[in-house]
Amino acid sequence: MSRPSANYAITPQILLRAYSIGLFPMAESAQEEQLFWVDPQERAIFPLDAFKVSHSLAKTIRSDRFEVRIDTDFDSVIDACATSAPKRENTWINAEIRRLYRELFDLGFVHTVECRRNGALVGGLYGVSLRSAFFGESMFHRETDASKVALAHLVARLRKGGYRLLDTQFMTTHLASLGAVEISRDAYHALLEEALTTHGRFTPWPDDSPVRGSEILDILRLDAEIRTEMADRS
């Protein structure tokens, strides 16, 4: 469901309030000036304990082929997310989206996960963090598996930091292959309400140094082992 935005300028505070009640903004195209609010009937989320890591992806994560950093270059990440790609010819990231999320980044509510190789940005994502909910906005890759590695690092970071919800807005085949599921609007709002009662830590490690892929896999595999143990007991 879409709701047209008002003619007045949307502020970062209004945007955070919208996220807290289940809305997010979009534009019809990069050239369109107006935004509209979206509250889908069906919402895609990642259960944080059910991220799927294939053998080949695990090998890539463990190899530390990409240097993964957070929050070092928001502008380059959103530029890359807005760039046309073979399966994404058009973008909804317009000038107003760029302004709003840059302001939220400066305020500490937007975060990036960035994958670099030989110093070049080759994949990544950005999203909004509010209490223990993370709202994924967009991701990109310029090398195979770079966006998947960024997403795996994000999921492990959210798990370690005590988050309860990872919202991915709309379902795609790609997201489903990694463990995303689709739930009803009412179910989503219930999960969101619960997530807003606690605080997550986006930087759960003592410093901001890169986290090795082996540690990321340890966190994700621990979740899988817990699920298996619970299934065996049922």
C-alpha cells in the first residue's frame, strides 16, 4: 500500500517515525522529486537465526577475499546502489532519498557494510538502524558474491549486537535463496513493535577493525547448530 507524501520537506525525524510504524519511502524514479510512503501487504524479512550460507559462499567468507568495513563511505555506497545494473535498469533512489539518508547517516541511524578488494569498493549495502530493528534499503555488487558477503557480515553483526528484526521490504528470488521469508503486514507490525522495545548495538565488537570471515561463520553456524538441536528435541 502506498501513501503520497505531503508537499512539505520530510525531515530525518519524520522518516524515523515512519519506520517505527512500518512505513518506508520510495520514489517512482531517480528523476521524480516526490516520495510516497509504502506499507506492503506482504513484507520480506530475514529471520536472523536462519541465514543460509552455501558451501561456496562459506568458502568465500572464510577466505577474507574482501575487506569488509562499516560506515566509511556512505556516498559511494548509495551511488553504487543507484547505478543501473543488468537486473535493475531503473532506480528509486532520487535526490531526496540521498539527502534524507545522508542526514540519517550523519546522525548515526544509517549504516553501511562495504566490501573492498585491492582498495576498490566492489559490493555493499546500507540501511536504517532503529533500536533493535534494521531496515535494509539497498545493496549492490561489482564482483561475484560481494553483496552476499556484505549481507552475511550484516546478519552476524546484528545477531551479535542483539537485534531482533532484519527487514528487507520486498521479496526477491535472490533474497529467498539466502533465507528471507515473506510475512503478512500484521505479523510484520507485531515483530517491529517487539523490536522497538529493546536496543541493539551495531558495533558489538570492541573496536572498528575488520572482522575475520571465520568469526562471521562461527556466529552464523552457531545459529544453525541451535536450530538443529531444537529440531532434534522436538
